[in-house]
Amino acid sequence: MTLSDVFLGLGQERLDACLRQISLGKLKTFQLFERFKLRARLVKLNQESLRKAAPKFLARLGEQDEEFAVELAQAILVSHMDMIVAVLNHLGVPHNEGFFEKDAKLHDHLTGGWQQRSYTEFHEKFPEAVLVFYLNHLAHEVDGNSALFAPAAV
């Protein structure tokens, strides 16, 4: 499964919710603002332009634009580093402020049902759409063939 497939599997409603959660300030802090604006093909990057561009973003993801999918994922995730740190700590994954080594052996920490356990733990603390996206993104990072995670009702 590609990262575009993760976005597509989550659907328009969750994509819209994730876009509303992008922090433009965090993009500037991580020096991603201009790069994301360029990759998103936006003349002006603000909450309104993101909201209006959502259908175009979904179409690009449907075309399997993986470079855009990576940039979009990065924009969403850097806006929620506190959530990433909390989830990784909960799972016992070694990291450096939410970032782990590319060659890290994460399989040992992501044991059966880890996504549902993490969702149950954090669904009331963080935006649901972003949490579900991150859990799928992390699974994709560990195993590109992982199935899409859809949380069970809690």
C-alpha cells in the first residue's frame, strides 16, 4: 500500500479534518512552509486555501502522486509532534523527540493490536482523524504492505 492509498482509504472527511489540523506556524518552525506551499501548488498557504484545495489534493492522491503524499503527511505530522511522542512512548518505541532512526527495529514494539490499543488510549486526547492517519502512517513506515487500520468503536 502506498502513502497515497493510506490517504485515499481514510476518505475525504478525514482528509478534510487533517487539513484543518495543519499548523502553519509549525510548518514555518520546521522550515516546511514554502516547500509545502510549492508542492501543494498553492499561491497562498492559509487555512482557507487548504480547505478549498482538499478535492484537488484527493484527486492528486488518486493519481498516486507519492511526492505530494509525503509532503502532505509531513505537514500533518509535524503539526502534531506531541501526539507522535505520546504514541511512540506508549508503544515503547525508542525515538528522539518523535523521530526514530531509519534502520530502527520497530517490529519488536508493534505487537498484535498495537493500533487499536493506541487508538483506545489517545482517541480522546488528540484529533481523531490525525491519530488514525498517524497510526496508518506508522504502520506504512514499518511495513509498506500493511492493511489500512480502521478503529473499532470505543
